[in-house]
Amino acid sequence: MIDNVENIVLEHLRAIRSDMARMSERMDIMGAELVVIRQHMAGLVGGQSLHDVEINALRRRLDRIERRLELVD
């Protein structure tokens, strides 16, 4: 009976080890995916910043044109 209990414990420990290995693999994959998402977000933020600069330049030009044409009160 003691052998039976030891075998059951060993089987459970092996199953736990196997589950932990699978979880570790999943965590590695999720970490890699998170890096890709962060890089993508950084690209989006950089692109948005560029658009903001371009819009501000266009606003300045429009303001100057309106002043020259005396369209502003």
C-alpha cells in the first residue's frame, strides 16, 4: 500500500511538472507578444506625434494667411 501511495504522489508530481512546463512556455509566448504590442504602440504614438507637428504647422500657415487677407477680427 505504501508503494501505491508513493506512485500516486509521483504521478501527481509529474503531472504538476508537466503543467508547469506548459505554463512556462505560454508565459514565454505571451512575453514575446507583449514586446510586439509595445513596439506597435510606440510606432503609433510616434506617427501621431508627427501628425500633430504637421497640423500645427498648417494652423500657423492658415493663421498667417488669414491675417494677411485681413479675414480675422
